Amino acid sequence: MYGEALYKPEMKEGNPIRLYSLDEITEIFCKLGLRICNSFADFSGKPSSDNDIQLMVYSIQE
């Protein structure tokens, strides 16, 4: 969960990058006082979905 200490997993193979869903990003941003106004899957403005690996968000501070 966001805000809790995590330990590096022992990985012999694979990519240790953590991917977040839009719901997880929304929760994290909310705790930081930010509101997500929109999200996109690419720089052309394609709407984001769970099937896209790239997630860009437009947010404002509340």
C-alpha cells in the first residue's frame, strides 16, 4: 500500500518496475492533495484504459 515501507524483492529475472492502475494513481494523488482531471494512454490524447501500459494524467492541486 502507498506510504508503507517496501522491501526489494529477490528477483533473478524480470523487470522490477511497478505499474500502477488509474485507480491506484488516483488514490495516491488524492492523499497528496491532487485531483486528476483527465488521463491519457499516449501523447495524441487517446483515452487511457487498463489495456495500455502507458498512463499519463493531468492533475491539479486542491
